Amino acid sequence: MSERREPAREHVTGVFGKRVQRREDARLITGRGRFLDDLGGNALAAAFVRSPHAHARIRDIDVAAALDVDGLVAIYTWEDLPGVLAEPLPLLIPHPALTHGRTAYPLAREVVRHVGEPVVMVVARDRYVAEDACSLIEVDYEILKPVVGVEEAAQAAHLVHEDVPGNVAAHMVQEVPAPDGRSAREAIEAAPHTLAFRLDIERSACTPLEGKGVYARWDADDESLRVYSSTQTSTSVRMAIAAKLGLPLPKVEVIAPDVGGGFGVKIVHPWPEEILVPWAARLLDREIKWTEDRREHFISSAHERAQVQYVRVGFDDDGRVLGLDVNILHDNGAYTPYGIIVPIVTSTQLLGPYKIGAYRVEFSSIYTNTVQVTPYRGAGRPQGVFCMERTMDRIAAHLGRDRTDVRAANFIQPDEFPYDQGMTFQDGRPLIYDSGDYPESLRMLKELIGWDSFPAMRDQAAAEGRRIGIGVGCYVEGTGVGPYEGGHVQVTSDGRVHVSTGLTSQGQGHETVFAQIVATELGVPFEKVSVVTGDTRRFGYAVGTFASRAAVVSGNAIALACRKVREKALRIAADALEADPRDLEITDGVVHVVGAPSASIPLSTIAVLSNPLRYAFDDETRRATQFASAPSPDRPPVSEGEEPGLEGRDYYSPIRSTFASGMHAAIVETDPLTAEIKILRYAVVHDCGKLINPMIVEGQIHGGVAQGVGGALYEKMVYDQHGQLLNASFMDFLMPYATEVPRIETTHLETPSPLNPLGVKGAGEAGVIPVSAVIAAAIEDAEGIPIDRMPISPSDLHALRLAR
Amino acid sequence: MNHHITLVVNGVVREASVPARRLLSDCLRHDLGLTGTHVGCEHGVCGACTVLLDGEPVRSCLTFAVTVDGREITTVEGLATGGELSPVQRAFAECHGLQCGFCTPGFLCTATAFLRDNPAPDDEEVLEAISGNLCRCTGYQNIIKAVHRAAEIQAEEAG
């Protein structure tokens, strides 16, 4: 790997930092995108019989009636699964505190633990026929007591897993003492002011517009498997398939085609379908495809967010927090394939931009008979920020101080970076913030929203009989977690630049921003650069797209790979031009001597020269053949330590996460009669370090805020006491339409990360993180009623008014 | 039992043999190979599957293919003319009105019909026009901008 301590390059030229239009759009606006279900037009279809019960024992599965269905190809139950395929799915992220991690079988074995758990797989001519067959399969269930609701589950009157006492998957305590050594509880006891309260956050889910999907092609002649999956990690799906099917890794390739949104749910893997479909494709020697439908996505993918938090805080007269003690009940659903990442992120990122005197956080991750909980954009941060920001507002209310003053009194100051929060982050590394400027961020936000002039605005509204309120929320987001990503950059003799990285794309515009990095680093025209992501045929080593890490980790890996290519190109050019490489520059794909533009050689020619040839097939390659060029007879055509070709590969492995931050403010209006809640203004100050493409970053913020608005006002998963998800459709689960999302005003602050060559921080999740906290604060300000539970509907607000 | 139907899709006569229960969305995607039309919910809420039926936007996931025998259908593949992108398509790219692109075909078809009927809409009218389509990526702000921009491009080109 390259030297990491190279100073951040100043990208004063090139397309880095510019509002470049996206590469991806040409195909997506003409219907030429290739999403999972657009592939495999002749494949057989798979469909699943899923449990209608939240908790039941399978007595018998009777497939007899389905066997006569015309077009049926195969039916599989757990008993049909061979070897390791019959074992539970992997527990992807083990942790010492996860003492009772449990994962599902690919097809249910004996017991089902949530509505939607797959029990039988059917393969048929098409999806209609497969579903016909599914409907004729009789599963005889003995219904067991369902465990629904995290508090009920914590009381453990009934168990989700017979061998998990108390329904507790994990229990973890982290303590950071005050500088004087006092514990959080001691600091709170000794504080001039203390408050204690409870907060609730409901379940929501990623709900990308495209659900999951898998399409597998077995090549019997080659004994190889090609799998397409709508996944956030093709490299890891590949390894999982190879392991579960006992295939040599080089015989399995996995490709993430165009993916219609992910937001976290598609980082979980292997989903049962991701190993069952390839397994059956090989067994039957037929192409098979499974495309998740909307109801399946609701009941058998993953949810997130649901937590109950008990907070105690001690503070001084200025609102400085002296001690904070948070106890979290985290509902992890029926299984824990993704470990306890979400509550760990909540516990650590709860601290936000603040210096907390002493901190104690405890969580219990609890099983319930509901869909499993795995990261959804923000991944535990919205809950943590809700907790901290509601706490700040309560402190301000208690002291009668301005809410922004209380926050400012607790801010980490710009000269205190790197700032060590004294905890362990989700990547197992110390929680050390690399850079930021929180006071400036708050100043910008107050100016943008008009914080100081709001009281006048409120008075005027009141004079018109209207009720308005303002709220603010701050967050810090650890982004760009390791372990690593890689990049490969190849210049071919036609002058084109081919770039690949292993992580995947779900709409973030990676093809565009990575091409911007390459065009700038290499000095080539943007149009000459093409980028491939998430295709194991092109790049086999990768982790995946999550934790706002693509620009940071792959972006830097690609930049480092470019620097290798550049160095090699300059070396070869220096030879050819008889110049010192230090006097050379690359502009528009041409290497030239600084100050002597006529002494130049295009990269396409260097690509030819870099690859000594015996055979010519066109004019360009003729120049590289053994009699055309005049190599020094005393050294081999490819020098020792060199490789043929103008290409480079490098990896970026961050020492630790880089910490982006931001602050949001909103003005809301609540209808005095109907309790309707309307967001009048929404303002964002966002700091993700150096911006590669401000247009794309703003798009990410808009989308994140929209999801945040959904989580704050509309979206919740409603389970009844039987564990039935009552709103498993877009009719009943209220995702915001254009009419529900306010115009978002955005300003950027750039505090470059000192940790990586490009100085960038992640931006993917930021928008969603503080929204619930901000909206709650604004409603509270409008109504004068404490808001402790999100989302909040007009009915909820009406009930709060009545209870006042 | 299959039914023989003839559709005029993007100006081309297409024939298909489909069971009565085949959704128009599935017919377009799987029988005719026009996979640009996407299916996001199959219960008529998300609008991703919106196509133009005799010029009017409909949810192809709520339409049986056999019920539109003989009718004209425009899908996202048919919005460009002679290889030139339509004003709506250009505006969506220009304004960053799409991210993953899955819902985009529905928005493009919806906006195309809307701007044909109302070439100079105000903010409220644009909001209303697209308020039946879900997008999980963009937060709609740039989609709204794109519809306005498309109206502008249309006007420039007409003038």
C-alpha cells in the first residue's frame, strides 16, 4: 500500500469538487438500466411459502396438492438442504457482548419466529405458477406464544428462543469517567441540577423502491456459477455462496447490477434466497430468479430504529453536562445476523459534538417475534441523536436558557481535535473525532434559519392565530469505516481509463464521483473514464457499501491507484521524452514537459509502450512490437519490479473512522384544531470534509432528510399482540410523497479530514440522522408539551393536548 | 387459457399471448422485454409502473394486459424521439432528479403527460402532479425542480 501520510492534494483543477452531471442517468432515464428483475428473461421463478404466524412449531408440511400444478419444477423444505446449507445462516458480526446471538435457517427448521420467515421454496415456470403452487402447500403449525414489544419481551414471560434466557441477546455497559475520575452516576448525584425521563422511538425500515432479488446461472460446462444480487456487498455474498455450496471461490462470481436503493437492508447477507436460489440453479442446471415483492419486503427483510431509552442527566447552571446515564432497551427482532452494530452505534454516537463530563451507557438487545433489526440509514444514530438532543432541550427548558446556548456550552472546540471520546466505536477502534468546527456550524445554521429573529416571527404568527415552533438538532457521524476498499485503474491503448472498485452502488452516483477523482488525479478527460462497481469479475476484494464509506474508502483507494498509474506513466514518458519525470505534467490525457508543450506523449501511447508486444493488430500496437521499438538490449523488455500495462491497483485502509457532522433546524406549524403538523422551513448545515460533487452530496442530504421526515411524522411498523404486521403495504405504511417533504435549504462547511489523502468524509446517511430530534423540538416549542416519542401523528399530538 | 392481444407500444405493433391474469406491467416487462417499466409495490401506490395508455398515465400493475388489447401504450423506452431525449428526460438528468433510478420511469411518464396538458404549471400544480409517485432516494426536491425545468425546455423549444 502507498504511504498514507502524504498531505491532502489541493484539487484546484479538474472536475473534483464540481457539480458534474451523473454518468448513470443516461441509461436510467431511457429505461436501459439493468435492475435485478430486468435480467434473466428466461429464468425459472422462485417463490416462498412464508410463515403466517409469529411463533409456531412446524408439525408437518404437505406439498401433495401442489405437485399437480402445471409448470411446477421443484419444491424444497429444510429437510432437502444438504450439508452446511442446512445450518443456520452466518452471524456476520460477532461481539463479546453478544452472548446469545441467533440466526435463522435458510428455510425454517421446526420453529418459525416471525411472520414472513421462509418455510418452503418453490421453483416453477414463472412467478404466477410458483405462487399458485405455494398457495396449495399446507403447513401444519402448532402455535406458540408470540413475544411482541421490547418491554414485554424484556419481562420474559415467554421466550423467543428456548435457549435464550430472558430474551436477552446482548447486554453491554460502557463507562467513561469524568476527568476527575468520578463515574457518571456519581457526577449526576453531585450535579446542581438533575433530570430523568424516558424516550421512545418506533420501528421503521429502509423500504427501497426495489426490493431484494437474486438471479443465478449455473454453467455446467465450466462448473461455474454467476449470481446477480440486489446487494450492497457482492464480494461477501460471493464468499458466502462459495462456502455454503462448497464451490471453489474462483468458480463463483457475483454482480450487483443497478440496484434500486439499499439504505442498509441489502448489506445483510447472505439472505436465505441468496444461497437457496444459486443452490437450486446448480442442482436443476437451470437459470432461476427470485424477485422480492413488496409484502415480502415488509415481513421478511429487516426493520430498524425501535428503542426505549431511560435517561438521567446532571448539569451545571450554564447547562454543561456533568454526567449522563442512558439505559437502552433495543428490540433486535427474532434474529441477530448483523450482531449488535445498531445499539453500539446508538451508544457511541449519542455523544454528538459534545464534551460530556462522565458518561455511562447500558443496553440490552432483546429478542421479539418480529422481523429482525439490522442497520437502516443512520444505523442507530437517529436514536442516539434523539436522546442527546432531547436531553439538551430539556436542560435548556429547565434552566430557562436558549437551546443553542446550552449546546454551545457543551461543544468540543475547534482547537481540541483530534478529540478522544474515550469509547470504542462500531469498528472496534477508538472513538476519536478527527476534525470539525461545531461553533461555526451552529453560527451558520442560526443565520440560515433565522434563529434570532424567530421570536418576532412567532409573535406575528400568534397574532394571526397560528402556532409555530422552531427546533434544532446536532449530530456527529462516524463515516468511512474500514477495514479497507481497493481500486484498480487501467489506461488502455485507446486512451480510455477503466476503473473498478469492489463496493457496490445503489444510486449514490459512484460512477460519477469516482470518475471525477480519476480525471483529476490522472489529468485525463472525465469523458474517457468509466467506472465499474460491485462486480467480483472486476475486483474481488471489498467490504461493501454501508456506514457512509464509499467516497472515503473506495474514493481514496482509487485516488491512490491513480497515483501509481501516474507515477508509472511519468516514468515511461520521461524515458521516451528524455526528460526528468519531475518536469512532467499530465493534462487532458497527454504527458508534457512543463513549459514545453510540444514535448509531449499521450497516455494512450504510454499504454502501448508499457506493454511490450510480439504481435501487432493495429497501428498503435505496432509501435510496441519487438522490432519497432528500440529497447536497450542489456535489459529485459519488462524491467525487474515492473508489470506490463499502464495500470495500478491500491487499497485504502483507514486507521479509524472519519467524523462528519451537521446541524439541522426546522420551523413547524401545528394546527390548533386538527393538530396537523406542517414543516414550514428546513435548514441544514452539513460538513463532510472536502466535497467531490456538491450536487450529489445535496441529493444525498435531501433524500436523507425525506426519510427522516418519514420517521418523525409518518412511518412506523404496527405489530399487533399476535405479532402480525398490520401495515405491510405502501397503502398503510406511510412513506412521504412530494407533498410531505419540505424544501430543504442546505449550506456546506468543509473541515477536511486529516486522515485520508482526499480529505473527504462520508455523506450518505447524514441527512436522516437528526430529523426526529429536530421535528420533536420544533413541535415541543410550538405546543409547549414535551415530545418524548417519535413518530408523532396528528392523532398523537391531539392526545397529548388532551392529556395536558 | 391464453389470450392473444395486440398492443401498439411506443409506436410499434406488438403481439402477445397472455393469461387473463397477466398484469400489464408483467406483460410489458416479461412478454415484450420492455424492462424500463418498474414494479415497486404491485398494489398501485408507488407509481413506479406508470405508463401512458392512449396518452394518459395509468398504473400498469393495476391493469390486466388483456383489458388493453388494441390500445396505444408509451413506456419510458418510448419517451425519446429519434434518439433525442425528451425535455422531461433531459431535465431530470440536468437537475439530478434521480438517484437509484428505480422510480424514475414512473415519474418521467407522469411528468410527460402532465406537461403536455399543462405546459406552464405553478409550484402547487407540479407538486400535485407528482404526488402519486413514491421516491425513496431524492426527497423530491430535485424532481420538482426537474419538472419545472422540463416545462422551460419545452417552452424554449416550442418558441
